[in-house]
Amino acid sequence: MLKLLALIKARNLEFYRDRTALTWTLLFPFIVLAGFAYGYSGKKEALLTVRATGKNAENHAVLKELQALPGMDFKVLEDEAIATVKLSRYETDLTVNVTDDGKHLVYATNPDSERGKLAERLLLQSALLRPELGATLEARTVTGHKIRYADWLLPGLLAMNIMFGSMFGVGYVIVRYRKNGVLKRLRATPLGAFQFLSAQVISRMLLMLFTSLLVIGGAMLLIGFKPSLSFPALLDLTLFLGVSAAAMISVGLVVAARISSEEVADGVLNLMTWPMIFLSGIWFSLDGASPWVLRISKAMPLSYVVKGLRSILLDGTRITELMPEVRILLVITGVLIAVGSALFKWR
């Protein structure tokens, strides 16, 4: 235990003394967030958005009439609960669920949304155009608070910062240790590979926890971000951040287990991180994406990090409701640390 604590302390001091890396880790999320928050602040959306669910919703005659209207953003979702959440956040103007027999349409609007009232009128008009279907419509309302793009983006930026800080901050550093002979000198001490790698995981995980909480606090002050956090939810957020950081660090450890060239390590890490940036839902929603894109997204650990952080920060979801994501991240962490320890070489 003393050896482990000594390594954690040494790694923390090394990072703290590297003021360039420390400053960039803290400022990067704010720079990106500020650019998107103020860059999109004057943009007005011209489209009405409709999200449909249910069996064969994309081919329902009434919805096809609605979809054919100019300026309509129409997409089909698999989960009605996801569509309801989007409606409560003002991310969509109207949701429509088609029953299995296709005769009954249950649509929902947000009573405080003027765009939703317009979308409702267009849906009713589309139903009148197809009287031969005999379709019945049932209205419902969903309330909630509006989520700005900057609010929606922040959890994704936190996840991306964790990914870069974890994978490069551990994987690249270990390769540099190997190249400079630091690992060869550590090999002469009574230190095992598992102890060394565990210390790297714990040290970087603590750093990611600190910087992530600091970024959330800064976003609350600078752009008015209002997370759905009570004290229990704050504990849940801390636990999920720790699990997320450990999973991303373990990916970097496997890359660094045997590579001796910093250039090769940099290329491999970039090859792994950039697909995750675009296919994990950081910058834009993957609603309506091709099935093969969704399958690739589900195979990426960052997707579960982004989903969990958005659920906790925007919806106040408890960690007990995110156990599927937590279990996947814990399995990734355990398996990859074990693989990294088995493949690890000091020289």
C-alpha cells in the first residue's frame, strides 16, 4: 500500500509541476464551450421538429402527410421515453406514438411551446387529409424546462476531456517513461506491473474528478448552466465520473503496455479517440442515424460516459438507474487493466 501511495503522490506532483498541461486541461472545455455557447446564441431555428415512435411509424399515411410539409424535421425513434425527454427539454416540438393497429395516434406537445402548438395544428390538418384511414388522435402534454445547446453540449465536453486526459495522460506518459528509461529503473524496485498501473489509474482518476467538478462549477458561473443536482445526485455524479475516468484510462494502458515509440503511441491513440469523438453523441444527437452507426456507437466506451453524464446533469438521474452503463464501464476497466498488466513490459 505504501508503494502504491508513493507512486500516486509522485505522479500527481509531476502533473502539477507541468503547468502547461495543467492549464490546458482546465481551460480546454471552457474554450470550446464558450465558442459554441456564444456562436450559436443568435441562431434561430426555422424547422419544426417531430419525433415519431411505434410500429411502422415511418410509413403511416398521416405521418407521411406531415413529413411532406415544407420545413419539417421528421425522424422516427425506437424508444417513446427518449422522445418524451426530448419534448420536455424543448429539443423537439411534437411527439407522435402510433399504436400497433395503426388506427390510434397519441401525440404530445409542451404547453409552453408556441412551435409545439403549430406542429399540433399541422398534425390535425394532415389527419383531415386522410379521412379514409379512420385514425383517431389523442392529445397529451409534457412539461419541462428548456435545454440550451450549450447545456446539452457540456456533458459531452466533460466526457471528451476525460477521454483525452485519461488516454493521453496515462498511455502517452507510460510510453515516454519506457523510452526515457524510467520504467527500467522502477523495475529494479520491489514493484509489480499491476501496482504500477493501478497507481497510474488512481492518480489520473483523481485528477479527472477534480477538473470535471471544477469545469461544472465554472460553467454555472460563466454561462448560467443549471445542473439538476441535489446532494445525493452530486455523490452519484462523483461516482460516475470516477468509473468513467477509470474506463478511459484502462484503454490508454493497453495501448501503452508494449509500445516504445511516442510517435506510434500518438498515432494509435488518435486513431482510437477521433472516431469516438464523432460517433459518441458529443456534438450532435445520433437520432435517426443508420443502424450500423448506432452499433458502432454502442461498442465505444465514450458513448456510455456521455449518456450517463447527460442523464445525471440534465435530468437528475440517480446512478441506480444507470447501472447498465456503470456495469459496462466497470467490465471494460477490469478486463483492460488485467490485459495491460499481462502485456506490460518494463524495457
